[in-house]
Amino acid sequence: MIIEIFPFLSLVLLAGVSVGSFLNVLIIRLAAEKKITGRSRCPICGHVLGWGDLVPLLSFIWLKGKCRWCRKRISWQYPLVEAASGMIFLTIFIKYKELIFNLSAAEFAGAFFYAFIASCLVVVFVSDLKYFIIPDEIVLAGCVGAFFYDFILAWNFRILDLAESWKKTENWETLGVYMLCGFAAALFFMSIVILTKGKGMGLGDVKFVFLMGLVLGWPNILAGLLLAFAAGAIFGLILILFGRASMKSELPFGVFLAASTFFVMIFGNQFDIWLSPLL
């Protein structure tokens, strides 16, 4: 089976790595509040880069991690984001491996939607880790994409039976649940911001968990938040034990929110089973 789908998976990996190259542009330029259009330049010497300098992963390896022009070190962020994006795309499309043999519109829509959301998560993860910023533009794009996808799912579009699809009120109730999860999560985080006067959470986290609600729904939003809080607490404790942080140190919580969102997206069915006794 692996041999049969190898060409398809190779294309998915190539697409993911290429998207990762673009995500690097978004991460850097959004943090610097620059336009995302325009030629790429070396961040050190400012020289305009040619196509041979911009081939995802291969250019970094060929140039031995140095700029062709000034010979200064290139940040490892570039190949790591590209490689991670490729592996993330592979993970998503393997999850939806049925679409390789069954050309279902629903399967394709699901795979491409999660690939889009995963791309947003990569930008949030790296931006918050490196700059302590969760870009509003990325969160807004994710919210628009998630709402559109949830709307399509609720509509249950049928080319030959449009009228009948509108009668499925339970689907519209599902859309309401996704919206409610987003607002509830944002309200919860906003209360933390108010109670801690902005020291416990930032407004970027408030906006991002609204996106989490739209993507994960119920009860997976609960699993995502619990996982993020647990991971953040463990990581913070490890830093304190090794003297790398104190109780007053700030952690980029968007990193844990983004990672937990992706994890729950992929393993959501298992979380439904684990959480069912509590609901």
C-alpha cells in the first residue's frame, strides 16, 4: 500500500515544505510589520536573493547554512519550519488516506481545511516562541476559514437536493456549538486577563482560543485547553527547576495552545472517548 501511495505522499511532502517556506516569510514580516509581498532579502546583508537561494531545504543544505553573499549564518528557523510543515502535511493527509482511493469531496475538503489550519498554527507557534506575538492577521484568516468550513458542514451541501439539505436543523445546531465553544473559550481567557491585569494572559491568547473553539468544537476544545495548560505547567516547572525561569517569568502560552490544537485535531476521536465519563 505504501508503494501505491508513495507518489501522492511525495507531492504532499513537497507541498508542505513549499508552504513552510512561505510561512517563514509570514512569521518574519508580520513580526516586523512589513508587507508580505516583495523580493526576499538576506536579513543580515540585505542582498536580494535569487531562486537558487530560496529552494526549500535544499538551498540551506547546498549553501551549508550560510548566505551566498555575506557568508553569515542563516537561522535554523528556515529549514526547521519547512521540514516541520512537510511532516505536518504528511500527517494530515495520512489521516485522510481514504481520499487517495476514494475521491470524496468531503475528504478533500477536510484534508485541505486542516492543512490550512495547521499552517496557521505553525505561524502562531513560531511567532509566539520567537517574538511573543500572536499575529492578528493569522488568527483572523484561521477564523474565517474555520467558520466557512463549519458552515459548509452544517449546510451539508447536495447538488441534487439543495432544499432537503436546509431542513437538517441538527447540522445548524452543530454550527452553533462550534461558535459557542469559541465564545466560551475567549470569555474564559478574557476573565483571566482581567483578573491578572494582563500578567497571566494576553489579548492574543484570547483571540486565538476563539479560533480553537471554531476548529475543535465540543468536547475537543476542553481537551485542547486542558492539554495546553498541563504542557505549559510542566514546561514552566522544568525551567524553574533548572534555573532558567522564575515564578514571575512569562511563557509564550500561544506555543502550547497551537501545539495542543494540532494534537487534538489529529487524535480527536480518542479524546472523545477519554472525556466521555466527565461529560
